[in-house]
Amino acid sequence: MPRIHIEDTPQNIDKTVELAGWVDVRRDHGKLIFIDLRDESGIVQMVVTPANPSLHKEADAVRPEWVIRVTGLIKERPEKMRNEKLPTGGIELEVATLEVLNQAETPPFDLAGDGYEIGEEIRLQYRYLDLRRTRLQNNIRFRARLLDALRRHLIEKQFVEIETPYLTKSTPEGSRDFLVPSRMQPGKFYALPQSPQQYKQFLMASGFEKYFQFARAMRDEDLRADRSFEHTQLDLEMSFVSREDILVFVEEMMIAVVEGLGYKVKEKPFPRFTYAEAMKQFGSDKFDMRTEEEKNAGVQAFAWVTHFPFFEKTDAGGWTFTHNPFSSPTPEHIEKLLAGEIETVIADQYDLVLNGYEAGGGSIRAHKPEVLRRVLAVMGYSKEKIESDYGHMLRAFQYGTPPHGGIALGTDRIAMTLLGENALREVQAFPMTAGGRAAIMDAPAEVSKEQLDELGLQLKPHKDKGTHGV
Ligand code: ASP
């Protein structure tokens, strides 16, 4: 007999079916034992009568979270016994056979509620149990639907999905890199990408005019509820486009996807502010334009912020970029940059704001070597450093790279915001703890002396931590 899903039980009244799943609750009413069985599609009430003593004994033994397989007859419940709140509330399954597929120890925390009150360490240590709760099941499935809708939209618009390497080169892009030592070239390191920024620009040089991928961006930054070591970006790039083209394209995509998921968008087209206007009006470049009423109604407020200053002063008195060293100044400011009027140069950079969060950011890029070279020089890089760190990029620009621009949208953050959650861990399957430990796995962890030897690494006492660092 093939297994059916619990959601399909109401269509199978008076039929004998097989179900499999987890024991949600077992209620012992003396003679009758009620078991609520849960699978990924729902919950159904099952009843075991004393007619078959050995079955009754087996049913008596099961406990919450045991995995069982049953067969039985689906019966319509008498009118009075119906539970209108449950999609399967009009029926119950009368168990004929019951097989225990796996027993379960008592979970270390309750799986029934929303789980917010449970300590993060324990939730993440037993994440596979935590993920069984309805709220997280819904969140992770919602995230999948969001990604699916975005992907479909992009493929429909002739974008090509291309993966770029995770083992790559360290380049200063604003955050600290995660480094991976090379075994074949001892003493040298790969860096995990902070974003696919440079590779996507190489793809434009390669003649792919519309690219996207769901990329993991890895940054060794201090952790916050809305920032983690790794997060997923919908990364996209287009050739022969202006800022306006990208804003309109992304806006149409977000409206189609977010409305498709059943949300109301507060204002269309998205309101736009220059950075200066946003700072003046909201005191921030991430602002929430919703009224309390709109917040409660789940309305989503998008906005664009454009015209960011390209550079800001460093503590040491030099200059650094505010967003992305690969951006171009706005068309009217390219001359300014080349003429050295650094302070007032505006980058052709745009951020997408959603309900007070930065949901994405991108820019029109420098595609001519002299513009990128000039940006790097403003940041005080020597000719040698420019060549060693950015020579590959400057070279690509010397071989017919088209004008291009793009954006990266933080899909974890967008999912979190749409769901009304306050932390990324509520939409990531296996998030890190606030202390930077991998969920379930005890990582970071020490490695063997053999592994270190192979990599040509030696540990020395770490001055701050009292532990060992490389
Ligand atoms: N690479 C940028 C980031 O990760 C996004 C972009 O400009 O496309 O923030």
C-alpha cells in the first residue's frame, strides 16, 4: 500500500491507507488511545481501540517524536466531534497496524510553541528538533518559495544562472575575510568571497549580459541579529544598462514576487530618496515608512536610496569607499573623480530599503581601467598594490568590457522582514550562534597536527584569547 500524505486524508474517507510521520501527541483515554500523527503536510488524529490487544499495547508505548508507520481506515467523524480548526478535523484514522520506525528520547525543549523563549544555544544545538516546530517549518518553506519566485522571474527575463568560485582571492571589499590555507602552495591562502562582485564583472566581460545566482557571501564581521558570517544574496548583474534600468527591473521583480506571495506593497513605484534627502528626512539611510496600522496589516514598504557619497574619511585621515570600490561615480561626477575632487564625488550606488532594513545594494560599475585605477589611488593604494590586488580586474577592462551594473539582494533579510521575524536565524536552516559557533556541529574546532603539517601551519599562543591562533 503506498503511503499518502496527511493533507490528503480527508479525500480518502472509508479507504484504508498508510501514513508515516512523527507522534505529535498521545492521549490515553483508558480504552481508547488517541495519537496525533504529524508529517510535513499536516496533523491527523488517529484512534486505537482495544479490539486488538497487541496493537493497543504498541500504541500505549509510543511517545512524542517517535517515528511510526500505520495503516488504517479513514472514518468521517460524527458531527459533534469535528474540529473545524484543523484541515483534517472532519476525519480520523482507525489504526489497524502500527510499526515503530524509530524511538525518540524526550526532546530537550518543547516543540509545540513558537520557541522564542528557548535559549539560542540549546535551540541551535538541537536544530533538527527546533526545525520541526510549525513556525520554523513555515519559515523555511516560505524562504524556499521566495527564492523559487525570484529564480523563475529571472529565468523568464532571460537571465543566466552561473555559479562562481568559493575558493578565491582576498581583496579588500569592506569586511574581514575568512581565509583558507592552501595545501599545494604552503603559506598561501584562498579567501572565501565576501560577494561574487569581481566574478560577476568578469562574466560581463565574458559576454553574459544578464547573470544571476543565489550566492553565499561570507564576511568575518561582528554578529548581530540581522547580520551573520554567511548569508545568501540574490546576486545579479547586467550589461549595457543605466541606473534607471536596474532600479526599474528590480522594482518590477520585487513587486511581482512580494505581491505573488500575498503581501501588499505600500507605495508603487517605490519612493526614491537621495542619500542626502534620506539623512535629512529620516536621519538614516534605512528607514521604515509604515504606520503602526500598516505594520500590523503586513504591508511592505520599499524605497530606493541613491546618490551616496563615493568616499569617506578614514580614522587615519585617508579616504576609503563608502560602499563598493568597483562602483562608478554618477555620469556627471566621473570628471570630478578624475580631476581629484574627492570629497563631493557621488557614487552611482543604490540601496533598496525594506521596512527599515537594507534589503539590497548595488551600483553601476567602473568599466574603464582609468576610473577604477583612480578610485584605488584615492584610497592610497600604491601602483604595486593596485597591480597585485586588482591587476586581474584592470586587465579585463582592457579587453572590451561593456558598461554594466547590478545589485545584490539579501534574501535572508528579505525573508526575515516579510515574515515579520526579528533575527536571521529564524529563516536560516542552520544559523550560527551569537558566539559564532556552527549550529549542531561543534565548529570551529581544533584540527590534528597532521592536518596542520600538511598545510605548513604552526599554532602559536594567542595573545588575547589564551587559546591558540594561527
Ligand atoms: N557586491 C555588493 C555587495 O555584496 C553588491 C553589488 O554591488 O552588487 O554588497
